[in-house]
Amino acid sequence: MRAPSRLLAALLTLLPAAPALAAETAKPAPATEEVTVIGKRPTVKPDTSYWVEDGFTQYPLLGPNFAKGLIIWNHQESFDGTGAELPPLRVIEGLAELGWDIVRLQRNSRLKPGFDNKMADVRESLVKQLASAKVEGYQRIILAGQQVGGALALEAGKEVDDIYAIVAFAPNSGIKWKGAPNHPSPIPMDDEGGVILDRTWDQLKHTHAGRLFVLFPDVDEEVPHERGPTARDILSQRDMPFLLVDETSGVRTTHGADTKDFSAYASCMDLFLSPELTPRPGEFHCGADEIPAALTQMGVKPGGGETWFGYSSRGQAIYLELPANGRGPVVYGWGAGANGRTRPGFKALDVQFTGDTFTAHLTPDQTIHGVRHDPLYRLTIDLEDGTRAAVTLHRLSGNS
């Protein structure tokens, strides 16, 4: 049962009072007006630049003694809009389900003129949040965000060293390259988006964190160039564990983290961030490096049979162990899933083998069909609601 924490009040003491901005309001109210908001936001003066809110009403803060840690979320909108009505990504909600506390740093459009001034203001606010959270007692703090919010997380990471992790989805500077969709009058710059790229490279070179996750999706409408290869070169020279999902991943568009193509990477990211895993410096490879944490989460230990691991079409980590010498049950394990709402576990199943295929009943209403196509094992799972999930498994090394 989640219980409120003193963190929200502590953070608010370090920030100016919060502006009341309803979701349907395009601009802040006049600076002379007092506004009372019913709900989580306090009575405030609407000329304030920043304020803090709980991330999700359905996930009250657990507090530092019970949460895995704290995630400070920065929304995606640029400095010409508030973005306060935008919820965090679904993958962040999944982390809340897994026991992380989530708060949001909200940004008003009334900021100092000039992009660098705006960036500096928000970066300073994030640094204050970090200090407050540490005083509150959080041992693990993650700065996270999407688009401009992702860049802000990376920027703040340049100022402080003691950050558990930084998570940036399709980060960009908020400066629009010429010809960007839906921006007929972007800030002038070179047509190739060099300013955006230079800022990305600077952030990756100088951001400090215990772990770093970055998504550079294919067909990013707000950044005109591929960033994955250069980012990998830069990060490979850093003494820091990093998980990079780049343009070759199949995740497409600026908002690709909220699509089903990201589901398996979401589960992998959850494991990469897990306190139960200590990734070594360098690139973290999904489908390999997260396996110890995944099996621990499932509560399963390899028993000497032929073992396989992969992800379902719904983003759930799946483990399969075939019996040695073809005798005995099949062990089937499953993870929490991309939304964090499934209780991980495993089950020994009686199976019917026919050559390279088998059939087993996970429950009376869930049937697993397996077929081996070296070097893969493919499963289809008939679910209770009449739908079907697909799983692609790779054989684990060290099998006999």
C-alpha cells in the first residue's frame, strides 16, 4: 500500500510557488492573479517558472524507506508551451508499478529570454531537486525525460556526479531545425541540424551517472540525422554502463517509446535500472546482460537442461528450460512485462513433444506451442482472452 512522502513538500520549499495551468489553458494567467486549484497543486501565483507534482495520482509516493528510488520526470514539450497536462510515458508508469517513486518537474513557458538561459534555469531547478531528494533520504535518484525533457536530464547530469541513472527518450535541445514538421518558423540555424547534434555530443561526453539509458529512434521527426553510431562511439569511451537503443532497433518516430515496438526494450531497461543488477562499464546488451537479473526476478535457477531466453510480442521476458535427455518437465519463466503489472514467476510444465515441437498448458485457459528453428526457439501462447502472444528465444551460452 503506497503512503504519501514528505518529498513533495520538501521539493516545493526549494522551488518558487506553482502556477495553476489547466490542461485546456494555452497560456499562463496574468501575473497579478491568484489562482486556487482543487487537487494536488497548491494555491499559487501563476508567474512561477517551475513547480513539482507527484508523477501519477494512482501511485502515491512510497518514500525513501520503501521505494526502490526516485525518478524525476521532465516532460517533452519545448519552452514555448507548458506541457503540464502531459503524463509521463507508459514505460515510466511501469517503473512506478515496480516500486519506483515518480515526481514531475513542470515547466511554465514564462522563462528568461534565450534558449541557454531557459536551459540553465531548469538545470538549476533539477539540481535543487536532487539535493532535496538526497536530504529526504533517497539513495537512488534517476533523472528522466522525453525530447526536451530528455535533454534537460542530460544537461543536469553535467552538474552533479551522484546520480543513480539518467534516462533520455529521443532527447533534443528544443531548437528546431529548418523544415521540422509543424514548425513553420523555427529558430534559424543550419539546415542540417548541427546545433542539435553538437549539443547531443556535448551532453553524452560530459553527463555523469551511474547508468545511462538513451533512445535514438529511427525517423525522429525533430532531429534530422542518425545519432546512434556517433553516440555509441562517444559512450564507449566513457567509464559508465550504458544502454543505447538506436535507429536499428525497429523503434520509430519521436514518440516511439510509447509504441509496442519499444515493449521488449522497456522490460530490458527496467532490468538495467534494477538495484539487483550491477552492470559493468561499457555497453549493456539486451538479451544477454540482463539475464541474471531477469532470472532472479522470476525466481528460477537453471537446472542443467537446455536453456533459452527472449521476449514476447508484449514485451515480457521469457525463460525456457528443456529437460536433459528429453525427460522431465519443461520449466517456463516469465517477467514483470513492459508495464510492470505481472507478478514474475516460473512453472514446471508437463509437455507433449513431437519431434522439434511441443505443447503445454500454462493454465487450463493458456496453451503454449513451441517449435525449434535453430538457432531460435519460437513459442505462441494462446491466452485467456482469445488473443495470442508470440515469443522468440535465443539459446543461452554454456548449454550442453
